[in-house]
Amino acid sequence: MTKVRTNVYLDKHLKDQAKDFFKQYGLSLSDGLNLLLKKTLNKRKLDLDTEIEPILPEEPDYKIAKNAYENYKKHPEDYVSFEEINWD
């Protein structure tokens, strides 16, 4: 898999909101957009009805997700990207 940098013009407020939204799931903006693109291409239709439940700070899994995200930031080479997952 080869990654490429792409410039996309986004509304600043929309970008900031999306970044915060994906962060709730331990995803970067890039990971979140790649996930949406991959889902669209796999289904061969524009399906924006994707439900992902956030992990809120008061929930037991929040600490686990936060630790996983912190570990990923320190050692990204130990993790698989969304592009490498076979979603079939």
C-alpha cells in the first residue's frame, strides 16, 4: 500500500468538527475519511448512513481507548491502518 498526500479544500469549521468527531473514536481525520471512502467503494454506492458510537469519558471503555490511542501515537509501527484491513 502506498500512501499519498492529497490537498482537499474543506470548510474550516467542518474540518474542525470532523477532526473532533473522529478523535472520539481514536481516529485521525485521515483515518476517518479513508474509512468512509473505503466503505463507499466497497458498497459501490454512496451510503452515508454509518453509525459509530462514541466512547464517552464516563464509560469503562474510555480509558482503554485512550491508552490505545496514546500507545499508537508513540509506536504507530505496531498498528495496522484501516487501509490494510480486509473489510469483506
